[in-house]
Amino acid sequence: MTLDPPPGPAGLVGALDLPAKVSLLTGAGMFTLAAEESIGLAALRLSDGPTGVRGLRFSGGRTAALLPNATLLASSWSEEVAAEAGGLLAEEARARSVHVVLGPTVNLHRSVLGGRLFEAYSEDPYLTGRLAAAYVRGLQEQGVGACLKHLVANESETDRHTVDSVVDEATLREVYLLPFEIAVADADPWTVMAAYNRVNGVACTEHDALLNGVVKGEWGWAGLVVSDWWATRTTAPSANGGLDLVMPGPVGPWGDALVAAVTAGEVAEDVVDDHLRRLLRLARRVGALGPPREGSREDPPAPDSAVRRGQLTRLAAQGMTVLRNERGTLPLSRGATVALVGRHAAETVDMGGGSAQVTPPYQVSVAEGLTALLGPAVTVVDGVEVRSRPVPARFGSVLHPGTGGPGVQATLLRADGAVVEERHAAAASTVVGVDDDLPEPAELVRLRARVPQGGRLQLGALGVGRWELRVAGREVARFELRLTGSDVGEAVLRPPARTVDADVADGDLVAATVDLRGAPGPGRDGRTTGAGLFGLVARPATRDPAEVLREAAGAARAADVAVVVVGLTEEQETESADKTTIALPGGQDDLVRAVAAAARRTVVVVNAATPVLMPWRDEVDAVLWAGLPGQEGGHAVAAALLGDIEPAGRLVTTFPAADGAAPAWSVTPVEGRLVYGEGPFLGHRGHHAGRAPAPAFWFGAGLGYATWDYADARVVPGPDVPGVAVTVTNTGDRPSREVVQVYLHPADPRQPVRLAGWSAVTAGPGESVPVEVATDARMWRRWDADAGGWARLPVSGRLLVARGLGDVRATLALDDGG
């Protein structure tokens, strides 16, 4: 890899004294880096971004386009899709003067219990690395930096700040470092994020062997290593261990402490200089050092523009995956009457929880999307309760009392009632004391909104502090909410909540006021009181489940087809918490069975980013896995159900048949250690080797809307390793996209099967297409721990040509002459 020359005029680093150098190596704020006028360095701006460019505030910033989640994008098995997503985010970043987008997430789906898997592409390191490289190229071609995260073995959330991931060296190299290696080699991301956890006893933010030895040394990477937020624990060990930038700031473990460590000889000044050179290289690449980068020649499409609506609908729908389709139930006929059932139909979950959240201009439900295409042929019926924790009022369900627009009026106050700041919180929640710049601390927060449609409602609030809740001026509740654990990040990512049921008239004003004094939260110094996320809860009260099931069955019986939308919520798919089961929450399984027993035909749409159990799958006619589809989610699901856009996705995660029926399951550390005992046999690799029962659905599975024949498969020589040639024929009655997958099954039983290449083709009905699939030499090697290097696998064993690992269409023998 060729390193860039030093950014700007020679001697930039030498022009600064030690305190000035060090001051640039900790953030200036939550998402900003300090400027240094003396060398022409402007302030850099970073933003969370796997599914949208939120900007410099955790909440309350500008609206941003909300993309489909990473697993849904990855289900297209398309580098073009990944690059398009990166390019879209780059356009949004440039419009917001953001220099670095914190993504993509390239951790793997090791255990399906991982709460944050929705941000990551897949369980497979090769698929993940290829897609990540394309995403990086899409971002950086427009001068916006990408940030690979989270290095490394950061596949679960339980005790994430302290957990020690115990991984043998071969598995670490062959599996968990591989997507980082591929993305670095193929796309040269400008930053990489060091994770919270430890690896084999050493914190990732000070892991010299990984950061200096592998990433900067063996890979020859010239970029910047940034810490995850508040992840850095030490001064000299992290500075010497390869970390370049501590976030957030301005307070942190470096600063004066790092200056003192250099003065004491614990850290060489050359080490600080290298960190700064890398920072300045990044600044030059993104246009914050030297001549400013050119602005966009024209403004990008607005998040709610027709261009974005069409683009985001297509990106979501084409990644959706047909898992079952009996009797040609899908696509739906436009002449059919439809009973649309389920809480997820009306309250479709379009994004996961935590730092991946953005404020979109709107979110389209499946009910809205299907009704827009079929009109009165659709009857919408509510489903069973799907949540155990309250969430802020859904967009549009409450209105600002002054403007009448969606959201709440959030007023930040002093204890004497003087106003500190007024906000319009479209998401019905706001973050205080974390990333805002208030003239003085807020001691009270008042949330006010009108409820356009009254009735028996569940009202309440979330956020740490002492609350008072009023409706139309009358007090309905007082309560105090406290953190449930020692992690102050809970105040933002999973704040406590409480609700009461109350009768509310149309247009009533609901007001919730919280006293922040004495409430802990994650302020800028990690100790500030009164900081966190605060929100207003307002939604229909929970109904009797038996009544809901009777109503759903009645609607299904009266329609030509029933569509039941089930899924997970941000309680399960979120940063900061893992799942304990992959069963659907609430009584959703009962709802599906009640509908299936009554309906002529039943389609189930699964609104979840990660695997769920489907004990009813043989009782329904069709299953469409829809992921977390972003702001156009309802339009995308409707387009997929009707076949306007083919849902040609392929699974990126193996769906276990039962809880625990997977090669890796537990995400709970034992005495602080989480042992990756399955080694390289995670996911489909372990199932294929017989280390776990046969799954419900295999990695790579997906039916699309056509059937396919494979013929004339053969091994073909490649420049380094062999590939495969095969002819595929669309035997269906619609144009369709096929993903031809090639897996290497080594002869050595200690080596797992692995995806080695894939290629996608589109063909019309009856059309035959020749396909060649190259395999990647990086998948034909193993790590020799004794020799400390890579060893080539022999050309032996078999190549499997498949429509998913559970549908192998050809098995090709290999030998050393192949």
C-alpha cells in the first residue's frame, strides 16, 4: 500500500509544541475535533451513520434519510447496492458538512442473540468484507471518510465495556479480522474504530499487537484509529498501543496526562507525532486541511424528495427475502381483498435502537404502503402487544401544541422556571446534557403535545428523574425513574420508563415535566447529573389478547388473503442490550396461528433484522423477511408483496430452528470472559459440519419470484485459485435475479466450509445464462499459529455450487491438479 505524502507543507507537525499536538488528539466535543489555525487545520465533524447521517447531535438535529438496515442491504448480495448506499450517505454528509461517517459496521453475526447485529452485514467474513469495501468506496469517492467498526471481536452487547473476548489466534485471523483486512486491502478506509471490549486480556484501544502489529504494520495501513466513545481507559498504554484519537472530548485520559507521560519518558514524542500525522492525513483527505474541498455542484436530493423515496424503496424491497411461497401465493394479485393484521403493520419498525437512530422526515408503515396501492381492498386490524417497554410516541401520533407539526414541544428550564432553551422534538424525545451547548445547565425538562385522536391511552414518560404527568391540566401521575445498572450510557440508550392508562379526549394537551436535579447521566465528563434522553409516551392502551385474536381471525376469514406482519422492536434490536431468545415477543405466534386457521391463504411478513423462530411456518403459505426497511418501509413491503419490485434477497444469517440450536449461542461473559469456543465454525459453517442441528433456513437461502435450473457446472482455472462455470436457466414465468454461490469445502475436517465467491445474474422466463464465479485466494488459506503466518490450503476437497448452503445444485471434486 502506498502511503500519502505528509499533508500540507513540510514541518506541520514540527510547527506545534507538545501540548498543541496532544490537544488535537482528543475530540473537542461529542462529534467534533479541534481546529488549529496556525497550521490551517479546520475543525473536523464526525457523525454516526450506518443507516443515516444523524449529524453532530444525538437527537433533535436535521432530518436525515433513513436507509434500510445493514442486514437488509447486505441481503441483496450486491456490491453495487453497498456502494450506492455509501454514495447516498456521502451526499447527505456533504450537505451537513460532515467529514467522517462512522460506518460500516463489520462485526459478524456470531450469536443471533447479539442486540446490535442489525448494524452489521452478516455472519460471513468474506461477504461482509466485500460489501464493506464497496460501501467504503461509495463514501470516500465523494471525499467523505469511512470508519470501519468495531475492531475487533465485538459481536455482543452484554458487559460490552468490560468483556474480554477470548479468541484463538487462527480464528481471530481467519474470521473476525478478515472483513477488516478485506476492506482495508480493497478500499483503504480512512479511519478504523477500536472497540470497547478486550481481546485475550488486552483492551482494544491499547492492543499493540492488533493496532500496531497487524493493522498498521502487516497491512501497511496509513489511516487513523479512533476510539469508540468513552472506550479509552489509559494514557500511556493506549498511546503506545496504536490508538490515534480519543473520543469524545474535550475531557479524556490524554490531554495533560499524555503530555506528562511524554515528559516522563513513558511515551516517545515520535509516537505522538505519528498519531498527529495520521490525523492530518485524514484532515487533508476530507478537505479540512489545506485548500477547502469543492462543495457539491448542486444540492443533493432532500430526504423526503421523490428521488430519495424511489431510491430507498428500491434498496429496501430488492433485499427482502422470500423464505416460503406455497401455491404461488406471492406476489399478491391486485384484485384480491387483503386483511392486514398485526401491530407491526400499523407501527412498522424501520430502524434499530441506539446510536444508529436518526430523525427521518417520516416513516411509512406497511398499512400506509399497502393501502396506497390497493385502496379499500385492504382492511387493517391491530395485533397483539409487541412491547414490554414503553417508547416515545410514534411520529405523527402527537402534535406540537404551537405549530401543530408532528412531535412535542421540549422546554429546558432552570429550577425557578426561567427558560434555558426551546426545542421542537419531532421524535417525541430529546437528549439533554450530552451533545448540546446550553448557556447554563437545565434543571427541568417539560414535554408538551396535543393528542389528535383520544380514547383510552397509555401515557407516560421515559428518562431519569422525578416526573409529573398531566392531561388537560389535571395531574394523572407522579413517579421517579432511576437507572437500573451501573452503566450511565443507559440514560441515553435504554432510559427507564413508566406509563399509566388514562382517558384522553381528542385534542387534549399532555404535559410531562421531569426534575433532573440529582439524576445521574452520561455528560461530557462521564459524571454530569441530569443528562440523558427524555421522551413522552402516548399510544393506545393494551387490549385483551383474546379479543384481538377473535377480531384478526374474523377479518382473515372475510378476505381473499391475510397478511400478518410480525417482528421485533428496538427492545431486542438495539445497542447496549442483547436478546435472551429469538422467539417473537408477546403473543405474535398465537396471532399467526389464529389467522392461518381462519384465512384462505396466509402471508407472514417478518419485520426484523435478525433471525426469529417461526413455529408456524408450515401452517402458512408464504413468508417474506423484510428486515428494518427504513423510512420507505411500508412502500417497500407493498412493492415486494405485489411484485412491483422482486424481493430477490438471500439470507445473510442462518436461522436456527430453536433457541440454543446454533454453533455459538451465549453472549453472557463468565467471570468477565466470553470464550469464542466454536472457533471458525460459526453460523452456517458449524451447521454444515454437524456441530449444531439443521437450521430452519440456511445462510444464502432465498426464493425470489422464479425457479431456476443449474446445468453444466465445472471447475475452471483461475489466475491463483480455481473458479466455477455454470449455466442457469430461469424456469419461472417472471424475470428474476439469481445469486450463484460457490463454497469451498476443504478436505481437512479441521477447516470449515466457507463462502469463496458469488455472482448475480438476471434472466427472463425461459432464458439461460452462462455464469462464471471467481473464488478469492484469501479464502484458500489458513493461519499457521506455529509459523506466525498464512499457509495455502491444498486444492483438494470440493466446490459447492448452491442457491444457499441448504440447496446445493452441484458438487465439484478438487485435486491438486485442479
